[in-house]
Amino acid sequence: MACVDIIIPTYNRATVLPETLKSVQAQTFSDWRCFIAEDGKTPETMAAVAPFLKDKRFTYLPGAHAGLPAAPRNRAIQQGNAPFIAFLDDDDLWFPEKLESQIHFMEQHSVCVLVGSDAYRWNGLDPVDCSLERYMQPPFSGKVVFEALASYDFIINSTAVVRRSVLSRTGLLNEAFDIASTEDYEFWLRIAPLGEVWILDEVLAVYRDTPHMSVRAGLTQLKIHKKLASVFDAALRGNGEAPSPLSYAENRHQAHVCRNMRDYHQWKAGSFLNWRYAYFWFASEFRNFWAKRILKNS
């Protein structure tokens, strides 16, 4: 059994996928299996993948076209059995020490259930070096508290490593269409209450940031708020396979944070019930403010 299962969903990226796979093959940590899960089955992708299948650590998994990356991701996750799962988008790159750094950290921090890192933004043309802009501005590293994660998605998908053991309580990624392109964020929100979340103080990946390839292209602010409201609602409900960890009694504070964020984004999205969402969000924030004041003065 390999130590890490690498999950790469792919669709219509045959021209850039080989670069991604080469960055996997170049890892200094070699105890991995890589599942390339195509959303469909095309001769172009098969031709791009074929040279890598000579390395028995690579597995090609074509399947029915679903139109969203969560489906091939889940299909690949279910094929593996490694204690750690690493996610990588089909157009991004890893630096050679990426897995080695993160697996070492996870082995040294048994309560860490999810770890990420910073990445460089890359237009696909310029040289890949430290002159590139960092994804997180300002740069951030360290332990991520749940309230911070609910305010901002600190976890770049292509830097994420999770413990497979959490899947027994979270289930797989949510395949609902209303959270497509943000299903990874919803997944982190369900994982985070189960342990610690960390961002390493290293740039370990390259995020290919080209407008014509972005899954978020064309999203307006209203659409973003509507999608985020759906993300928090889905995190609270779970994905149907297992109840959300946010439903556990010991995680009621995190659930409260998620409900606040759901109501806030519903209000900002201009829901026809926006007065209701605004009322409950502001009322909740008011209660939190006074609770913190009381605790501080007690």
C-alpha cells in the first residue's frame, strides 16, 4: 500500500496535463500512487497519459462525463487506500519537495487533518521562479482557526493533503451542481472540525492562473455570494453519505459560524428573504460581540 494517493481529475486539458504529471513524477517523496480520473473518455487525454502509465504508480481512470470535478475526484478516492490523500488540479504543478514536506509534517502532527501551503500564480508563459506573485496576499502560514477558514478559503486545492481516516465521518466530496468549482471549500469546512488545519510556511505548488482556463470565469459578486451561501448550507447538511461533522454536539460553535456565514451570503446575494437573513446575521453577531465582552471582563 502506498503512503499517499494523489487525486487528479481532468477534463479537456490534454495539452497541459503532461506538465502536471511530470511534476508528480519528480517528487522527492516516492511512496505514492497517482489516479488520473478523466471526466469522460477522450483519445486526446489517453494519448497524453499513455507515456506515464509505464510508471506503475500512475493509474488512468476514464468514466462517465459528469460535468464537475467532484465526481472524478470521488471515483479516484474510492480506488485508493493510502492513509493520506493529496489533491492536484490537472493544470497546476508541484515543486519536487511538496509531498515530502507535507507528509513529514502530518506524521509529526497527529491531530492535523488537513494541511496546505502557499503557491505561485503562473500565467503559463513566464519562468517559474520566486519572482512570481504568491497566491496568498498577504502571505499566511500557521494553524488556521475555523472562524478564519469560514471567512476565507486558505486551502489551495492543489496544495491540500488530508487524512483518509476523516472520510469515515465526512463522506466524500459533494457532487451538487450548485457548489461546483467550490466543492473543495465545502469539503474543508466539513473536515476542519475534526482536527487541526495548517498552512506550511513554504511555497510548494504553482497555480496556473489563466483567464480562459478558470472555472470561476464570469462569476459576478452576486453569483459568488449565492454560491458561498450554498457552500455553507451544504457543509451544514453533509453530502448524503454521512451526517456533517458540523452536526455533532461538540462542534456546535463551528456550526453556528457556518450558519452566520450562510445567512450573510444569502443577504448579500439579494435573496427575496434578505431582510430575514440580515436580521439573523446581525443579531447573531451582536450576541457574539457581547458574549466576548462578558468573557473578557469575567
